[in-house]
Amino acid sequence: MLLKIDNIEFAYSSVPVLNDISLDLEGPEFVSILGPNGVGKSTLIHCINKILSPTSGAVFIDGKDVKDVKIKELAKQVGYVPYSSNDAFPLTVVDTVLMGRHPHSRWGSLDEDLNIVYDTLKTLGISHLAMRPFNEISAGQHQKVMLARGLVQDSKILLLDEPTSNLDIRHQLSITKLLKNLSVERQILVVMISHDINIASKFADEIILMHQGRIFDVGPPEKVITEDNLRKVYGVASSVIFDEGRPHVILKDALPMEEGDEPRSPAMAEARKAKAAGTTGYKNVPLEKGEI
Ligand SMILES: Nc1ncnc2c1ncn2[C@@H]1O[C@H](COP(=O)(O)OP(=O)(O)O)[C@@H](O)[C@H]1O
Ligand SMILES: [Mg+2]
């Protein structure tokens, strides 16, 4: 088993975020994690690459508990493209991407590493940015540079947190297709968090749908992307049609948030509890009339 998640739980302070997550991903494939804001998608990825440690349960890569794997060793096995933030290092693009080679670096490997960096920049169509300062490029270019940094890590598992959120539709398509092809050509496991259900459905071998800090459904797109699941998990009415054998979602309406609805995330559950107690949930400040 390439990646095994064995019954993990995670809480920030005392607020539970992940419950009861178990997952077996056997080998090379392209997997997309979907789910509304705040359900724990990024937290789950952080438990795989040891940015966070699960409160209970364990994550195994090739049968080895990641708890016992040194960070530099883990970075050879697990590549990571973080959620695109405004943080930018005062480095050139080429130096930023070169950081991704760090787990493989050894005395005398710089030329080889630079060749890998330039090849990857070319593949992503951004080699012209190589010498530009990383903090002086557009959000979409920024995202491609971070993707390049993840790709040069040359790992057998690649985790990506919304890697196409700042890209236009053409680039969303081409990057997602590139990730799918990468899983086949390099025989690696690619796990991508996404909000674009249709693009995920078009390319993913498997979809993990998260809800309330749990895995709500998992399987091939045609099993997971259903009108019923989208209503329960996202609170939307939709019509799911099929295109080239893959489900394609046509969004109809955002359903009203009924009091009786299940909360869609642990955070929402907390907010509801606070509301029921007549507070805002923030330092027990009383709830103003009409505030949600
Ligand atoms: N550093 C943090 N400290 C406390 N709570 C956090 C922190 N990061 C995320 N959370 C909370 O954990 C929950 C899951 O967050 P996250 O994993 O980022 O969700 P997603 O990626 O699905 O949007 C949310 O309710 C969020 O507010
Ligand atoms: Mg997230």
C-alpha cells in the first residue's frame, strides 16, 4: 500500500477537525479531494506530510509510519504544493523552484538540479520568468512556480492544495491534465484538493468527498458526483449529466440553510452551538439581534 491512512483524528486546540479518517491508496493514480470550505481538506493533507501530527491514528507510506520518517527523507517521498498565499520570498523564480530539489541535493548536484528546474519551467510554459523576482509576478504565475517547485521534488506522492485556484480556465484544464498525465507517466500518486468539481470529474481516477471532517464518499467520479451527494455535502441543487462517460454538474441553486440541516463542517456545528447558546461564539459576546 503506497499511502494508508489509519483512522486518524485531528483537533486544533480542543475543536475536532478530522474524525475517523481511513483511506487506502494503493498506487499510481490521480485522486481529487473535494468538499466545502472548512471541512478539513488542507488539515488532512498536512497530516500526511507531517506539517501536523494527528491526535490519534497513523499515516503509513509504503508501510512505514510517517511519524518515524525524518523530514528530509519524507520530502523525497511526498511532494507538496501549498495553498497559494500572498507570502512571497525575496528570491528569483529559479531559486524558488530550486528549493524543491533540496531533499535530493548533494555535493556537486547543482548543475543537474538546475537542468531539472529549467526543464520543469519549460514544461509549465514559464521559463521566461526564471530570473524574475518571485514577489513580482502575477497570482497565476505564482501558482505555476509553486507547482514547479512541487514537481521538481520528484516524489512518488504529490499533494496539491487547490493548485489551480488562481488560473484561468485554459490553464486550469491544462494543469489538471498535466497532473493526470504525470500520475501515469511517472507512475506516482497525485492527490489534488479542488473546488472545481467538473474538472476533477473529467480527470480524476478517484474522488474523495469530505463533509464535517469525515470522508463522506469515495470512489470513481460516477459513484461520488451525484445530485444527492452535492445536495447533502454542499447544500446545492444541481443536475448531473454525463459527458464522455464522466459526470458533469450543472448548478441550479444554493439551498436555504435550514435550522434542521446538518452542519457542513465542524466549524459550522460550533457556530450553531454558540448561536443556540445566544453568543457569537467569540469570547461569549452576546449575539446581536438578527446576526447569524
Ligand atoms: N491553524 C488553525 N487553528 C485553528 N483552527 C484552524 C486552523 N487551520 C484551520 N482551522 C480550522 O479547521 C477547520 C478545517 O480547516 P481546513 O483544513 O483548512 O479546511 P479546508 O481546507 O477544507 O477548507 C476549519 O474549521 C478551520 O477554521
Ligand atoms: Mg483548504
